[in-house]
Amino acid sequence: MNHKLISSGALIAVLLCSGCSAPALVGRPDLTIYENKPLPEPVREDLVIPPRPYVLGPSDHLDIDVFGIPELSKSVTVDLTGQIALPLVGELKVSGMTTSELTTLLAQKLQQAHVLDPQVTVNISTAASQIFTVDGSVAKPGIFPLSGRMSLMRAIARAEGTTEFARENYVVVFRTVEGNRYAALYDLRAIRQGLFDDPEIFSNDIIYVGDSQARRLFRDIITAAPLITTPIIVLLR
């Protein structure tokens, strides 16, 4: 097989021609694409992410207020067993409950303790139990708090994005549902182009971004060889 060297002038011509055709944005059939004009302005409903009920868990900090009874109003932390302790109520298992469910339960318990018409309010001062993990080829791997609704793209942005060696077509989300382990493979490039929906991330999900060994290999070779006088040919498997 004969190989021809491309002169610098020819290379410039090729690069110039590569910019002759404007890039085209493609997406799903239900994706409306605007070219060189403003997008429609969102309405009020579009500006708010639909809420998801927050489920209490260990390490969550709660502010519990019983109107008119300061001695029953407390700031408490859900312990590692998922319980809290309050005057006249004792220990309560709150892990897995929402704040509204806990409010109703506390009012019932206080009524049983002969508190007349207790007006109870429960607020989450620090949400610490709902988390997700991002690992692999991202700038800042780690465990992050899940506040409100979260999508895959936002979760990776929370980890400060992918690295130069990331395989963006190999992003895996691991999830446990009713004791069963599941894994789903996603392509970030396709999600960016609107070909697929940006999937929702839930508490305890683990996101892994794959690594491109080929890119890393070329980087290591170039770093190790300050002056390359012959072409580098690498067999990629």
C-alpha cells in the first residue's frame, strides 16, 4: 500500500474545505430545531422543576416546631438507625417517611400524650441522606447530595464534567430496585443532540463514565517522546 505525504498547503486547503459546510443539528422527530433565531421564551411552569417528595433518612437535620409550646419544639438529627427522639413522644422511626407523613404522626402522638390540638411543623434544615455517586473519567469524582430532581447531564456537570479521556458513549448508571441490581448504558453525545431523553437520577444511583485507553496511550507516548521524527503507528484493539 502506497502512502502519500500531504504538503502543508494541501493540508490548509483541506482544513478550509472542512469549514465550507455549516454543521447541522439533528435530533428526535419530536425535537423542534431553530437555526439562527431565538428560542421561544419559557412559560412559568417551565421555570420550575416538578418536585419529588423527599424521603427522610439518616443524618438529615430537622426543625420540628409545635406552635405555642417551645419546650416541644426541637432541632433534631435522624440517627444512623433512622430514628429521632422527642419529649412526650419518645423514639420514632422516621427513615423512609416524608415531612408531611412525619407531621401527621407527631400530631397523633402528641394528642395521645394529652396535648390539645397540636399544630406541628416539620422542616428539613439540612438534607444529607439523599446522595448519588459519580465515578470514572470526570473532573471531580465523588458523592454528591441529591436536592430536588436531577438528570444525568446535570449530575455529570455537578462532577465538573468529563475529562479529555472520557468515553462519552460509555456512561453506565447502576441502580438498586427492590433488592435487584440494574445497569443502563447511555451515550452523552446522543443526549446532547436530543436523540435521547436526559434520564433522571435517583438517590443511591452510581454513575460511571468510561475511559478511552486509546487517547490515554497517545498522550503517554507523546509525553515520553519530546522529539518525534517518525510516524507513530499503534494497533488499537
